[in-house]
Amino acid sequence: MADLFDRFGSLRARRDSLVGDGGHDPFQVEMDEVLSQTEAMICGRHTILAGTNNYLGLTFAPESLKAAHDALDAEGTGTTGSRVANGTYSGHKALEYALSDFLGKDHAIVFSTGYLANLSILSTLVGPDDYILMDADCHASIYDGVRMGDAQIIRFKHNDAADLDKRLARLSKKPGNKLIVIEGIYSMLGDKAPLAEIVAVKKKYEDVYLLSDEAHSLGVLGRYGRGLPEEVGLEDDVDFIVGTFSKSIGTVGGFCVSSHPQFDLLRLACRPYIFTASLPPSVVASAKASLALVESGGALRKRLMRNAEHLHKGLVDIGFILGGDISPVVAVVAPDAETGVSFWRGLMDGGVYVNLALPPATPQNFTLLRCSLCAAHTIEQIDRIIEVFADVADSLGMLPAESGKKAALG
Amino acid sequence: MSAEPSDGASPDVRAAVLEVLQTFNKTDVILKHGTRFTEDLNFDSLLVMEFIAALEDRLDISVPLNVLPDIETVGQLVVAATEIVREEHG
């Protein structure tokens, strides 16, 4: 008899071959106890967290905790409703004002997750006669969003403005709007978009809009943490900025800001906005408090970049060759998925948690041991991370230089 | 796979598809109308993207991602590419 789950046969086989030996499963990690922004007990072991995207370490910021507690006590555990029904409290609107104010755009919409923000905007903003030109390395939420919509989808080569130019030129005779979709910092390898080059290409053509997903760069780049557009001084050239609260902001939720005068119409059109419950008041309150800390967080950004440089240099010094940009995402390439799992387990045994990322979720089908840093990491913690990376590479007989060659290409 | 169906596909486009595809074909499979990208040529999503990008450059066309799920075979791609070439270049 056919089983409903037979269609997952190849997935099951891959899972069984990679992690079916009863060893520690990279995709079923359980934090027994969270000790701080940078440490947790996992399987009874004191573990340094180096893969949480908690860039500024705001998950335990006293101001954000207090705001969340106050909202929780005053307004309860949840709104039990959609933003367009009973789920918009004054806190949701206040957060939207704070976001548009912070990012210098006229309008902001808050969504229940970053994933839903991308689903909402990308599935709705463009129609069947329009074109989306997306960077090939864009996040799954962008791929899912454009697939949900009706626009024609064109991918351009990762971070290749000349390739984008070529594709826009081919489309220039066609009617319809064009929306370029990029990310400020790409999540897997931590490389930045060449925003100045992309803006220059955009300006050559008519009816072209630019959307940047600043999920990994908000709070991280720019003097005030407004992301890549602030860092390179091109904020007015980015028409739509999408972001998340689940990284630098330290909670959960997503948003989009824009100065388009009709932007608010999307509230009545985006299905992932309409047909899901809004964020709980405590989450909204902590997001707003953390947003203020992001803006005044120059010292945190300095520590974060110091940590990024320290880890980057430490891994390079022991022979790993890493990708170009020094950013709070540091990805080491493993030669194959099996080695990746062994490496990841070695790191866990040494008390270091990083993300294991496998194809097809990775650029160029890399297997990645992806670290993300936190402003709250100490130099001692980072030295320990480097030491464990060296030990594991050694024990696996994995020549770091060999594994790194691919990273250099990426 | 001897007789090619008369589907209005352009011989020039067919030749271009085969020429570009052969540079991506890492198997011993001889390319035919019914050759399947995934099953016969072991194409994964990365290779599909690189191949389509090369084909776009060769024919100076835009192939939206939207059309790809319906394309399993070389013949289907030739038909789809022919349509796009006619639309974009007249």
C-alpha cells in the first residue's frame, strides 16, 4: 500500500545517510538552558553559541526586557487577531512609526515574521505583467515570495551588476515594472551587495524599483545601524527595505518600509499580512525598545566588527581561506556534506555551536559551517572557537587550505 | 527518439539549445528531443540556472523562472525558447 510519506523517500534516505547513525543531529539541537546571549547548556555541555544571528546581543537588553514585561502585564499574551481585524494595538502603530522614522521612509508595515514580510511584499507588489530581477543567492523567503506571486521571475548572477544590466537591457523594450531584489548582507557567506553598482544600473532604465532585504545588515552596518544603504550613502535609492526583528532586534517579526505614497494599500492586499495573527504586545514592545538601542548602538557595532575581524583572522591564520568581506557571518566550507556533519559534531563536542548549512540552501552547493558573531562575545570565547575549529580540522585530517579554496571562489 | 515531433520549434533555436547544452552535459548521454534534464543529465538546480543563463546569453532572450517547472525535456525547452525568441525578436 502506498504511504502518504513515500514522496519524501529521497529526503529520508539523505537524512538517514547523513545523520541516521544516532549521533548528534545538527537539525534537532535542543537548548537545555540558555545561559546568556552567547552561551547555553546543550546535551549537558556548556556551549558557546556562535550561530544565532543575535548580532548585537539585545535578547537580554534590560530596556527591552522591561518593555516586554510591561506590555505583557498590561495587554496580555497575544492579540488573537489579524492586523486588519482586532490585532493592531497602539504598540504596533508606534513600532511602525519608529521604523519609518529610523529608516527615513514615509511608511512602514510590521509583519509577524521576516519570512512573512518577504512573502507579503514579493507576492503582492508586482503583477503578471511585471518582472522581478532577483540575485541568485537570495534567501528562501524571497524565492517563496516570488513563487507565490504572478510576476515573471528573472535571476541574475550573484552580486554581478553587469549581469543585472544585461538582463534589464533585454527587458527594456517590454512594458511592465521591474523590481530588483537584493540583500544587504547575504546570509550564508556574509558578503555584501555591490549596492552602488546596482543603483547605477537601476538608474539607466525606466520603471525600475529596488528592494533590499536588510535582515542581516540592519543594526550591523552603517553608523546608526540602518544597514548597507546607510553605510554606502544610498538610502534614497532603495525604494523598499525589508527587515526582520529576529536578528539584531533580538525577538521575532518583520517589516517593510517605503516612501511610496500608496504603500499602505498593501495592508489590504498582502495575504500573509491579512490572514495571520499579529505579533504579541510583548514582542512588539521589545522590538521598539531594541530598535532604539540599535540606533544608539555604535559601541555594540564596534565590538561586533572587532569580533568578526578576530574570528576571521584567527581562522585564516590556521589555514582556512574565507570569502572576501569581513562581516559578522563567517562561513567555512566543508568539502562535502558527510565531512560537514562530522565537523559540526566535532565542534559540538568541543562546546561550540555553529550552523551547519547544506545544499540546496547554500550558494554554489557548498556545505557550510556557518558562524555568526555577537557583540557580546568576548575575545576569550572567540579564541576558544578558533581553537576548537583547529582541533576538529586536525582530527579529521582535513587540510584547511584545501577546504578553503572553494570559499575563496565564493 | 528518431522522429522529432513537428511542434513549430525553430531549427536555429534547437541548434543553439543543443550547442549550449552540450557544454553543460557531463554525462555520456546523447542529447535528443526526449532527454530529461534531471533524470538523464543529472542536472541540479544550480546547473539548471547556469545553463539557462548561458542559453539566455546565446539567444539574447529572457527566460523567466516561471516557465521552468513545466520543462522536463530538451524538446520542451526548445519549444519554450522558440516562443520566447519569436516574442522578443519577432
